[in-house]
Amino acid sequence: MHFALQPGGAPPHVGEVLRQYELVEKVRSYDPDADEALINRAYVFSMKAHGSQKRASGDPYYSHPIEVAGILTDLHLDDETIVTAILHDTIEDTLATPEEIEKSFGANVARLVDGVTKLSKIEAQSESQRAAENLRKFLLAMSGDIRVLLVKLADRLHNMRTLHFIANPEKRRRIAKETMDIYAPLAERIGMYEFMTEMQTLAFRELEPDAYESISKRLEQLHRGEGDLIERIGRGLKAHLEANGVDAQVQGREKHPYSIWRKMAERHVSFEQLSDVMAFRAIVGSVEDCYRTLGLIHQRWPVVPGRFKDFISTPKRNGYQSLHTTVIHDENMRIEIQIRTEEMHAQAEHGLAAHWAYKEGKEAATTQHPWISDLVEILDHAGSAEELLEHTRMAMYQDRIFAFTPKGELIQLPKGATPVDFAYAVHTDLGDQTVGAKVNGRVMPLRTPLENGDQVEILVSKAQHPQPAWLSFVVTGKARAKVRRFVKSKEREETVALGRKIFDEIVQRLPAPLGWEAMAEALKRLHLPDDEALMESIALKRVSDVAVMEALIPGSAGKKGVKPPPQRTAISIKGLTPGVAFQLAECCHPIPGDRIVGLRREGEGIEVHTIDCETLANGVDADWVDLAWGDKTDGGSARINVVIRNQPGSLAAITGILGTHGANIVKLDQTGRDSSFHTFRLDIEVHDVQHLMRIIAALRASEMVSTAERL
């Protein structure tokens, strides 16, 4: 029986650098067919290349890549990965070239070393384009060969072990924050919990030294006060299982300081109130033994409700499998117990690296970790540095839920995910064509957050396309990227179309017809690449109407200080989508049939108002554009005010009238009430002004309604 204690304490001792023969022996101990000569050449090459360079600790620089290689031998990684670790800093920090690496160690090693080199300057805190570009390279390198990430994580782990040697406190904090924000979550995502735990502990000690010290002291006091408590509980647990015919290894440990601190923060409790600071693992022979062990433990000790999780039947997205339960042990002490097989344990400790140890390699990596593929797909659609970093953090940090397709396929999503996120997780085309969703057989709104175990059926239409409103509730990076990409392309397309309509009206105000060369000359004068750029600039008022007229026919806008000819015809907004190229003003809720004008401000879409809107009467700093709805423009949201009698059934009467006349209630607010009357403000969807007037007339005719008017 093994007990691994993890109290706080001094920084881990780095120790002497691994000698050449020691490193080779470590690799050959688990891989007798490893290329010994390749490792020896890499060791010598690294020593010579780094020469007399020193680390902050005073150790020779080459000791770092050798120690990184040593960490990876503990994961039983192949000889190419070990050689990559030995050489990973040579291109960046020495005179060695990629060509030299390829010539001496082969194309595979050269590609891996290049991949790790590209990852070396990721700055998690910077929102700059350079940070996003580094992250882009990082993800692409990871997707090409996951061993790049394994080397980088081992590199960061060794740097964290030697962090205390760096004199500059700001630099130490930056490295620790970067580790906590990027590298520890990456280690968790690929199931390397040992790496994650050690990185979090070392980063936590640097970022929150007082909290780290306080919790470490409490753990030491607990250990001194309780003596061999962990060992006694572990022995009792093992004895109980053996007495019932289950042979199990039992491991006990105290939770590490960062884990305890995070639980204290999440649950808003003190250290004394945090009862489950001890965790135990029971490692058994088979999956059947896992469930049998769970039953035996629940028979012997009361289970804490809500704390049981079955990650065997529904593994985590990183491949992690275990049964988790928390029981009330003797003396009202809560203890957490994890139950797993030997293979699950290897996966839990070393995650994706375990696949390499079992010679499953790259194929297993990509099938076990589809989130990497998702991130790479997002690379193609992220419009800015900020978007890319946002999507990456979403994919790495959020807790997961599990939902099912109608055929029973398991889909893993972040907490808070909606049916739209689910649809995009199944397939991009399914997401694009989503019109509705059934959750557990019931039609539910698309913004409904999904719960663990929900069965989701997506309703589709080939005529559907992503909606801008989805951005207010989707949470996965993939869904946000796809919707944003569609909205941006639609926005540009419709903005160009609107700009072309405004351009046609500007042309009508010119004193003479345009010659065939006029457009080309105008683009040169305005320094724009093509006519689409011109139309977009006109719609967004990046260029004024006067500037366009002058560019087309110099002198056509009149003398300086003289206004150009006024607009001659109203510009139709038919065929454009509200909320994309133009916005319907919230103050006056224009609907088809209203006389409308547009306000044009620099860099913004046109805002549409009714001609008698109070906003216009108060004066605004924007160009006015005469607009028209166009033929058969259908639909809009109007706001009405209705005062009804305070009698049973009065509200039902007005909703009945609205239903009879085909109006859909979008929003309903009660704005006033007294003993005799209630006042309601309603936003209703109508076809046009005539439709609205018929509805208001019907409301006024009802004996339940005192007054009804449009706002």
C-alpha cells in the first residue's frame, strides 16, 4: 500500500543534472529498441551548442534541456521526443540552425524542435496581435504532433521548479501567471494531472505567497495533530475491501494547497469548515471491480449526497475515467474516494502521454482530444487577436457537461452551453441550419442552457442561416466563431448593397452624366482599392457625400461653404436585414408604412427613425438620409400602451384580440396599477402600419380596454 503525502513546503530540489549514460539507461529501461546513438549525439550537440551559457540558478544552461528530457523519460516517451527535449532550446538560444538539426537528427526531430521553438514566446497576458499569432502557431504545432505540447509542458514544469532562482519578482509573477492561465489548463485538458497539480502549486506559491504559506502551515498542523490519520484510514479502507473479496491498492494524500484554496474561495468557507482535505484512491483489477468497490464503500459509510460522479460510463473529454464519491467516515469526517483500474490510473496521472507509452501514438491523441481539432478549426474563423484568445480560453478552462444525440452519441460541452452550441459541436452545417431544438422530447428555446444527460434533437431548415442574436447566448468558441464569421460577411454584403443605393442617389445629384472613367478616377482620388470598398465607406460615412461628388466630378459639389444639391429620391431599404446594415431605433420602433429617415454617423450603420421621432426633434449630430421601406417589406416591432379595467379576464381579453389579429407579443411590461385600472406596455410584431391600426382599433372597441395608443 502506497501513501503519497503532498503538504506544502520548500521548492523541490532540482538536483544534479542527469549524466549522458543515465539518460540513455532511463530510456532503454522502458524502450530497449530506442536509438541510443541518436540520444548520445543530441546530448553532446546540446552541451556544445549552449557552451558556457548559465541559468539564473548558476547551473550550466544545457542542464535545463537535459532535465526536461529526464521528466519525459518518466512518462516513457519515445526516443524522438526525448531528443527533441534535449534540443528544444538550441535554435532559439544558440547559433544552431534548423538545417543543422535536420541533417544530424532527421526530418521528424527537426519538425518537432521547430514546433517547440514556435511555442516559446506565448504571452498569456498580452492581448496583442503578436500574442495571438504565437497562440496560433502553438495550436497548429499541437495539432500537427501532440508531442510538441508534451515537450513544452515538461519545459514549463522544469522552469517552474527553478522559478525561485529568478531575481526579478515581476518576471517571476509573469511566468507564474502565464503558467496558471495557459499551461496548467492545457495539462489538465490532455489529462496530465500530475503536471497540472505541480504547476498550479508552484504558480500559486508565487502569485499568492501569503495564502500558500497559511494553507501549508494548516496542513502541517493537521498532519502533526492527527499523526498517521491518512495511513489509518487507508488501512481500514483496504481491509474492508479485502474482507469482501476485492484486492485493491489504496493511496491516500492530502489535497494540494491550490486545490484547497480554490475550494475555500468557491464555497466561501474557512479552512476549518472545509472537511474533505483528504483524498483516497482505490486501484482495482477491472471495471466490474470498480462498481463493486463503490457498492462496498457505500454500504460501509454514509455517502454525501450530490458528490457522486461516474466518469467511467461518461469519461471527461480528456479521456479521464474514474468513479468519484465522498463519504462520511468515522468521527463525522468527510473523505473523497476515487476508484479506477490500473489503466485508468495511468491515463489519469499522465493523460495523453500514456497513449505514447502504450504505443498508441498520434491517432489516439487526435481521437481522444477532439478539442484540439476544434481550436484549430477556430483559427480559420477568428477575426481578431482578442477573438482567438477568447475562444482558446473558453475551450481550455470551462467545466464540461454531457448531452446526447437522438442516436445516443455523447457530445461534451462547456457548462452553460445551449442547443446551438450542441448543434455546432455535432456538425457545422447542422449549426448553420438550426431553427429549433427538442430537449428531452420537448421543444425548448434555443437559448436554454443544457444540463448533464439531456437528449437534444436539433430541428433544421435549409433556408436558415446563423442569426446575430445567437451571439448573446452561445458559449463555445466554435459556435461564436461561425456565427461571427457569417454576421461579418452578411454585414459587409448588406453594407455594400446599402452604400450602392446611396451612391446611386448621389449620382442623380451630379450636374452631368458620369463618364466611363469617372469611377476609376474617383477611387484613385479617394485612395480606395475597389468599388466595394467605396460603397462600404459611403454606407458607414467614412467618406462624405460631398467628397464622393467631388471625386466623381471635381467642382460638382459647389463652392466651398455652399451645400451640395439636396437628396432627390428616398433610398429603399428593401432586401436588407434589420440589425445588420441598419438598426431600427428603439425610441420610436418604426414599422413598414411609417415615413422614415436614417441617421448616418461615421463608422456606424444607419439608424432608422420615424419622421416624427422625438430624438430627431431634439437635434442629433449625424447626417439625415431620406429612406423608404420598399415594396412588400414585411414585419416590424411596434410598441403600444394599453390601459385595461382591473377585472378578472381583462388581460386575457387583450391577448385574445392580439392573437385573433395575428400579432405576436414580443414583450409585456406592467407600468402602472391602481384600484380601477392597470397599464401595460407591449412590444408586438406586426406586418405594417395598417395592421397596427386595425389592432389598436379592435383594442379600443373592447369594453375591457380604457385606452390604447401607439408609443
